[in-house]
Amino acid sequence: MGRRPRTIEVADDGWSVSILDQTALPHRVVVRTVTTCAEMAEAIRTMRVRGAPLIGAAAAYGLCLALRTDPANAAVDAAMTMLRATRPTAVNLAAALARLDAVVRPLPLGSRVAAAYAEAAALCVEDVAINQAIGDHGAALLRTVAAADGRVQVLTHCNAGYLATVDWGTALAPVYRAHDGGVPVHVWISETRPRGQGALTAWELGQAGVPHTVIADNAAGHLLGTGKIGICLVGTDRTTATGDVCNKIGTYLKALAARDNDVPFYACVPGPSIDWSLRSGADIPIEERDGDEVRRVSAGDGSGTMVRLVPDGTPVANPAFDVTPGRLVTGLITERGICVASAAGLAGLYPERARA
Ligand code: MRU
């Protein structure tokens, strides 16, 4: 896999933050410079940056930008409140803010900005290493499926590729590592209405030369039922200590169809996406997004023109995530290895967290 555009990085001036604006993809590659905490909050809320690990990194840098303006406790509290309110489901966002807060709060005001930038950078470096390790564990699995079937047919949902992280991705990391290692792999990408993150997955796999095909969301059950899929790989926005997996809306239906057809269904779960405080997926807050995302669709020409799909004023609901119970998940692919999607499985890989 060759050099990819960076999803987020500190700019050459050493303090402002460059983000790849994902609302312009797949039509245009647009890099925006973010200079304030409020701008970063807007970028997260409107999904210019998106994907659980990436919004954690973006929130961390948002807090750095806030500290540059005012490093006092009251300003830190206000910035954290603003950033936390942007997107409630991915645990990475709140966890990244808590991590930076724990570092800066004990420090004198004059040392806080530098310490925050250093911690945000460390978080990004860790994200890359975690995803690469998930890639290696998952690629071994794909190699096994390919050895049996000749070519491994992966079904994925949403975008859990490098665009959703600092690099590599979660669910696509095994695909990239397998492809780079010579394993014949083809990826079926569900469109992921209403935001169409499947187009992002198609864009990044296309750039990397990984064979892929986009399907309408409703086609997944048919493919699973007719033997076209060897393995399902999805990401997660929050996984409970008991192995319930919250991910993009539509994931649960795929898990049900996979189980009915005995197709292995794996979630790729970085440690920072595990919420050790929760024992049930029912307790995960599910983001309800603006109904216009369902009512309207982009004209698809990169112009920003939106086309209405339903009668004017139609009431719509737009839950952005769903929960797949651990019992429907074949396994969790983490940076520490693969485990059963259960409290015992996760405790085996993260004994120190499970005990805490
Ligand atoms: O609403 P999004 O696009 O931020 O949702 C992203 C997902 O649900 C991804 O599948 C998830 O973050 C996977 S982990 C990279």
C-alpha cells in the first residue's frame, strides 16, 4: 500500500491542524486548516472528520487549539463540553479528551499547551500501531480463508478504513495487510445509507488497488445467502466490556444474515474503542442525526447540490448506529489478538482493564 493522504496532522506552522475533508470525497481531495476548537467541533459534527479513532484524535487536537487561546481550567472545561457534545456514540472521543485532561490539569498554565500537543501526537502514534497490529492478526485470518476458498471475499460496512483513523483503518487494516502480502482478496462494500460511507471505502480501496464492488445495503443478505461472502469484517464505535459491538447503522442486520448462513462475522476493535464501564450494548448512547440526511441525497457531482427523495415534510428517523450482541459476533480482532466477543474473551486479552 502506497503513501496515503494524512487524515489529520499538525501543519508546518507547528500548531494549526490539517484535516482531510471527507465531505468532499470521493469527488475532490480537500485539505482544510483548522485553527480553533470551535472549528474542530464543527468538523467533527458535520463529519468532515469521522470514524471513531479519527474523531478521538480530532477532539484531542481540538482541545490543544482551545488551550492555545486560554489554558485555564474554566476554558478547558468549556472546550471539553463543546467537543464532547459533537458526537455521542464513539467512546474514543470522550476517552481522548479525558486522557488529555488528565495530563494537562495537574500542570502549571505555562506548560499545558506543549504537553497537550505531545499527548495528542502520542495518541495518534498509538492509533497507527494499534491498527497495524489489528491488520496483522486479521490478515492471518484472511490468509486461512483464502487458503480454503482460493480468494477471500470480504463483506464490510461503512468506512472503517484509513479515512476513519489516523492510518490503516480497523476493518480494512487486515485487508490492506493481506493484499500487500499477496493474498487474493476482494471486498464487497455496502453503500451505507444515509451518509454513503461505502463511497469512501471504494475510494480508498481504489487508490490502493484492492479489488472491490459496491452493493446497495439491501443486497448484503442475498450475497450472504448465496455463498458469495467468505468473511464479514466491520469496525466499531464502542464495544462493551461484555463484547456487544456498536457500529454504523445496518451492521446488526448483516450480523443476523451472516449467522443464518454460517458466515464468520468479525469486529475489528482497537483497545481505545472498548468501554470498560458498560456491561450491555443497550446502555450505549445512539446518535440521532438530522433527518435531512435521510430525506435528501447528494446530486453526486461534487457540487454540493442535494436532491429530495421523499415528499416534502415527511417525518424521518435517522439513528446513526446499532448494536450487534456479542452472541452474533464470531470474534473480536484487537491489537492484542483475536478473542471471543464476551466478557471472558476480552478479559483474557486485557486482564488489567477487566480487573480495574
Ligand atoms: O458516522 P461515522 O462515519 O463516523 O461512523 C463510522 C463507523 O461506524 C465506522 O464503522 C467505525 O468508526 C469503525 S472504526 C474505524
